[in-house]
Amino acid sequence: MPDMKEEFNIEEMIDGLKGSFDFLEPQEGHQSRFQAKLEDQTQVVYTMRKRVNWWRPLAIAASIALIGVLGISLVNLQTGSSVENQVAKIAPELPETRLHFANLVENQLNSFEQYRNEDTEKLVQDAMQQMSRLETDYLKLEQELISGGNKEVIMQAMIQNFQSRMDILNAYMTKIKMIDQFKTNNDENITI
């Protein structure tokens, strides 16, 4: 069987076709037209592949859950659930204080929504997680109060819990507003 090299030699074929490839010249003025087109392009367009951001839907779900928990807590407070009734018997001023702070917290959470965007989503989510943790702590304090713990110490801890919520929300709101302001300033300074 003959070797493939012997039958077909590519080098000989290329040598045989040499000079037959480049037989047409570009039209006159081609280079100057090409250069003019390049100079006319003044705007550069960058395209970026949009990445899927799952934080936003998850954070929205977490905030809805937190608002739901707060709403249910408020409804239970107003309808007089057994835990709330027991707490009201032990400390009559506590349900009113809880309602006041719960309204403040809910208003602050609602104001987060106007600043919610891709840049602030992580901060909003962190704030929601801390609010959920503090709500769990508050419910434990209620159980301790019902179980007969030191009334004054537990009530002070409950009030401190709500003050901590407001402090955390205010700190996060300050950070979110700073990010929003920074982004607004940067957007104003960027020119195309």
C-alpha cells in the first residue's frame, strides 16, 4: 500500500497554486474610506451579560415573612392571644409599648423599600435577618416573663430589644442612604 505522502504532497499543491490567490486589488480609496469610518465612530458600546441575581427575590420573600410575623404579632396583640393576655396581666403597660415600637419598626422597614436596589440588597437582607433574630429574642423574653422571671429586668430587656431594633434599622438606613447618595453622585459625574 503506498504511503499517503507519496500520493498527495500538499507542498507541491501549494507551490502549484502560488500567485493565483491574490489577483484582485482593493478599489481605489478603500483605505481612506475605512479610516474615515473608524474615525466617525465616537461612541463605544460595551455589552455585559446580565447575571441572575437571586438575592432580590429571596430578600423580598424574607421581608414579606418578617412583615407577616410583625403583622401577626400585632393582630395577636389586638385580639388578645393567651400569651399576650398573660403578659398584659403581669405588665399592663407592655402591650402598648410593644405596639408603639412595632409601628416604628414597621414604618422604618417600609422606608427600606424605596431605597432597595441591587447595590443595597445585601444590607436590606442583613437588616431583615437581624430583625427576625430580635423578634425571636423578644418572644423568648415574653415566655420568661410569663414563667415568673424578674419582672423589672425582663421588661427592661424587652424595651431594650425594641430600642436595638430601631438603632439597627437607623444604622442600616444611614448606610443605604450613603450608598444611594454615592451612586447618585457617581452617575452625575459620568459622561459618555
